[in-house]
Amino acid sequence: MRIIQVCDRPGWAIDKLSKPISEKYDNVDMSYFCITEDRYLNSGYSNKSGNTQYTHELGNIYDIVHFHRLESAVINLGNLNSNVKRVLTIHTERHEDLKDSRIKMFDLIICPTKHAKDYCKEHLLNGANTKVIYIPHGIDIEKYKEVDNIFKTTPVGFIGRIVPWKRWDVIQKACSTVGLKVVGAGYIERGELLNQHNFTEGTDFEFHTFVKERDMSKFYSMMELFICLSEPNIEVGPLPVMEAMACKVPVISTKVGWALDHCTHGEDIWFVDEKEMEDLPKIIKEVYHNEELREKLKLNASKLIKDFSIEKYTDRIMRAYDKLGIKEGRENNNN
């Protein structure tokens, strides 16, 4: 059984989920829809050069093609031989994506959250032979772990793109209200959203573009508190919530994605309801100044995250491939 993974572009966050499969298994290869340098994201996880350009002609030499973006996958999909199994992971909870009629063009849909799986199955077209399953994300818990004896220089941390649904501006304003500096890192997609409130950069906030992957554990470990304020039914992670937990950083988050499926309010996370947004400064202040609570959250979360390692994720993906009816076995790079 030969498999090829197809991501959008090198450096994309989904590399963290797809590349480990090809690194672990000899029969799984990695490719991208676009490998031009202007589309490369300098995250430090993937290289700018030496990447494989995906085409359906290339896909035809494999038993399974695993796509990670619907819009790119469906372009000339008819050029992929009918005997090649088509797998798609939908890395979003957006309802318009989960009920897209083109999903029927695939043999297997993988949804990373329970809501995404249920919604997709509910709206799958009658007569479609597409199977829909749930496989939660995983992270590299050997790479993401607390750095010992590091000075906590970041009162509040944020990792992610600067886009409307991440609500970076709301986090900034709430932290400023309670006199806490927030330090973020990621990709500035919407520059006008970086400092809507005209705060003083360096004093009120910092934002670093693409902290290298090798430095992320240190970056997380400097945080006293991590905040995710993503809007519901958009993201299926976000991966930074899981990474922060692995680095033993207490997390405040909206009820989204992986966290909603697996976390417990007051035990391993502090959830913020949508109706509580006006109370966010008060919530941040209470959690930040409650050392006993923060200790409880981070210790319980660091235990929880062990069930969502990248090894367990890749094994679940490989088991899903096995159930597609291709009889040949697979080899493990680690053997």
C-alpha cells in the first residue's frame, strides 16, 4: 500500500500533522499543491526547497492520495484514476465546508472534531459512498514540553494568525484593562488588525512573526497564561492550545475545536462562553492571580495531552487507511 499526503504549501500548520506520517512510515510520501517560494511560510518546520509538487499524474502511482484542502483537491480530480482511494481531511468546522457537495467525490472524509463529523454526516448527499470518521489532532509531545528553569517574562501569550475570528484585538484590550502585557506570535494575515486600539508596542504588547519551530517550547514556557479566543465552528484545533498544554501553560479558551471535545472547565482548562466576552478582563485577572488554580489547570492538562500525541494520531490515520480495503501491508521507518 503506497500513500501520498498532499498539503497546500510548505510551512503550513497542517505540515505538523501530515509530515510526521511520511517521516514515520516508508510507504507514505509528502507533497504540496504549491511549492513556489512566494507561497512558502517560514515557520521553521519545513524547508523552502526540495519539496515535491503534487499532480494527479503523480497521484496515479499511489494506492491512496490523502488531501488536506478541498478547494485544491477537486481541481481536475477526474484525472485521478478511479482505483486510487481519495481521502480528505477537512481542517475546519465551517458549516459551508462540511456540507459541500463535492465531498462525495472522496472515499473517506476525516474530521478532527466530533461536531465536524456529525455535521458532515448529517449533510452528506443521499447515495454518496463516502465514509466520514472522526480522528482528533495530535502534537509532538517530545518537542513541545516545558523548558525547566526559565524566567516567566510573558504574562499572557497568544499564538496564531492575525485574522478576525482569532480576536487578537479583544485579547489585547482585555489584557490592557487589567494591566497585563500580551505577547503573541504567528502570521500577520490582516495587518490592520494588529493594533486596532493603538496600544504601545513593546510595553502593552509584542507580536513576533514566525517564531522558529525549534524555539516554540521556550516561547510557550515563558508564558504565565495562554489565551485562545477563536470564534466557534471555524477551527478544529487550534493546535496552539494543545501545544501550550504540553508545555504546562494554563489555558483560557473559548469552547472550540479539540478543547470542547476533550477538556473540562475548571479542571484542565478555563472556558469562556461567548456571552462572557464583556467579562474577559475579570476572568483573566482572576485566573492569572490564582496560582493554585493555574497550577491545577496546567498539571491536569499536561496529563490529558499525553493521549493526543503525534504518534497516536499517525497510528489512527494508518488504521483508517487499512480499512479502505487495500490488502498490502505497510512498513515503519522506526523498525
